[in-house]
Amino acid sequence: MNSKIRTRFAPSPTGLLHVGGLRTALYNYLFAKQNGGQFMLRIEDTDRARLLEGAEKNIIETLRIFGLDFDEGPIRQSDHLEKYKERAEELIQKGAAYEDGGAIRFKMPKDGVTKFTDIIRGEIQIENETQEDFVILKSDGFPTYNLAHLVDDHDMAITHVIRGDEFISSMPKYIALHKAFGWELPQYAHLPLLLNKDRAKLSKRESDKAVKVLLEEDGYLEEAVLNFVALLGWHPKTDQEIFSLEELIKEFKLEDVQKAGAIFDIQKLDWMNGEYIRKKTPKELVELAAPFLEKEGEGDSSFLEKIIALEQPRLKKLSEMPERTDYFFREPEYDVSLLKWKNMDDNQTKNSLELSAELLKAVNDKDFNKENLEKIFLDRAKKFQDRGELLWPLRVALTGKKASPGPFEIMEILGKESSISRLEAALDMLK
Ligand code: GLU
């Protein structure tokens, strides 16, 4: 265990925390924790034009939801403006920077090559002639990212800088700045880009993939989102795909993060979310699904538990609940033609529904359960050429849907009276 390892997550509070930001935070957290080190939160708020009200709160809340507790912070750069100014002036005194209008620029050496080792990418070389003199302190007195992050990483004794790979091309700047200050370099690990499935860079179009949206609107579970994000660029050597945070702390390896862009595959998230949904009890799911079922109105919790238990084997995300289960909360509406199985005509469909209603009326209230109903109906269905002729019109009358769970479990939940009245409503449509 190396107790000196210190990492940081350093988001700019310019919007809701996105999947990419969560991944950066997670990898920093995992690397610190697996080494007995510390994980810090720093808010990089020096680009005043891009600040968004509430963004910092969202960042902190999101980290808390996922249990990514930071040991220090939030450290806010705007609280330390004096420090950056002093550092910029120090560079002027050393002859490494100069005033340009109201701003201060760093004199970038233009010859030679910058070489460094990245934990993920290995040896990297960049020609210094690709760089220009760059602003470190703006005329408004605020430092640029280039100066501020580096001064803070030094002051916070950060040992490992784990961040997105868009910063690689500026590494000559950071290395030259370290040299000018006479500071030791931290180690760097630049994380691969997140790509859409068509391999295009995750764009503004994807801005709906804020973590908050995934949780609160799309209905993904926290465990699934965290697990999914962990695998955006890292995979264990085994086939294991389901990981808790504790397991990730044990298994994650920074040096095994891939160099190539990581594909954001929403279908994989759907699959993974389904896996986590299956691990919950119906009672837990009722609580988790409550925000999505609000509009469906009343329903005591045992009624909701039964509905959720019915959907649990198939459900991919909680936001599907209203559309999948609306028929439990109100009489279904559907096109009369949906009642017909294959080539059935109106008359056959009517007869089938009438028979179902009769069968239901003959069942005692206390025997109105799935097993019993299944026995009665499957028995009777033997007299049909195709049992769909009995069961399809019944199921559509109950649900109004092309696809749903089976009619017997649905009738058990709806109860005798409501099941019969739905059959009668279907018969009315056929009149
Ligand atoms: N504020 C930078 C960003 O949000 C942080 C980069 C870094 O981790 O150094 O991209």
C-alpha cells in the first residue's frame, strides 16, 4: 500500500455532470482507494463565462449518490485568485513569462521534443514547435486552466493526474511550466475518448446523457450506471461484467485502461440495468419505480408489488413501467381488430370472449388465482384447433396490448370483477 497516492477530480462547473465526467471521477477514486490513497474534489471555476448555476451542486450530489466520497474539497479555484497571480508574477521574474496587454503569457520553448510516459499510452513524444506562447493569467485577473490546474496539482500534492485525453496535445506546455517552476511532474494517465456506437465522438446531441438524466428520466439504477461507466475503457481479464464498487476497487487496473476510444453502447446499459433490476426485491423496486409511477395514481403497495413482480423478468428500465403497466390502472383502449387471433372473424372472436367470461364467472372468488385460472383455461383451450383462439382475445381484452405478460397472472392481479368487465367491454366493441 502506498499511502501517499493522491488523485483529484477537477470538473468545471459548466453543466450537469456527464457520463464521461463520472468515469473520470470513478477511475480517480478507484485508483486512490485501491492504493490506500486520497481522492480530492477541485472545482475549476476560472472560466467565468461558462459557469452554470447549480452545476457544482449537481457534481457533488452525483458523486455522493455513487458513493465516490472525496477526502478533501471541494476546493474552489476562484477562492484562490491571489495565489495564481503570485505564481504568474514569479514566472515573469524568472524570465519565463511576459505581460501582453493586460494578460500574462508563458514563453514556450519552441525547439526540441517533449517526451513523457503516460500510464495508459506509454511513451509519448510531441514536437515543441506545435506549441505557442500561451496565456496563463487573463486581463480579468483569472488564471487559465493551463496555469491553475498545474499550480493546484502541485499545492495539493497530487501524485497522479487522471483525466481526459484532450489534454495530451498540451503536455509540452505543462512540462515546460513544471520546469520553469522547478517542480517535479506528477504521473499522468489520459483516458480514452467516449464514442457513439457509430464511433463518432460523443457530441452535443448526446448532452442528454447527463448522469442525472440517466437516473431520473431514463430510469437506470445507480448500480447499473456505475458498473456501466466503469467498463467504458476498462475490462477485467476475466469475463466478469457485473461489479460492485468494492469489487471495482479490488479489480480495476489503471494501466489496463484501453487507448482506443470507448464505445458508449446504450443497449449494454439496458442489459446491465435489467440484471440489476432482477437482483432487487419487488418491494425495493416499488420504491425505486415510485417516481415513474406517480402519474398512474393510486394503488396500495401490495398491488404495485404484484405488478412489478410481473414485469421484473423483462424490465430494462424503470421508465418503461407506465407504458408497460398502464392497463392495471385504467381500462385499456385499443383497436377492435387487435382482439382477433390470426384469421378469426367477428363471430368467432365474440364466441371466444363470451366463453372466457362464462368461465370466469364460474370461478369462486377464493379460487381466483393464476394456477387455477391457468388450469381451467388451458383445459378448455384443448377444444380449439389453436389455443390462441381462446387465449389471445382474452389477453387483449385485459391489456389492450400486442405483448404483455400472460393472461392468468394478469387476471389474478386485476381480480374477478375487473377481468369480467374488460371482457364485456371487448364484447361491446364487437357488437
Ligand atoms: N477542468 C478540466 C475539465 O473539466 C479538468 C481537467 C483535469 O482533470 O485536469 O476538463
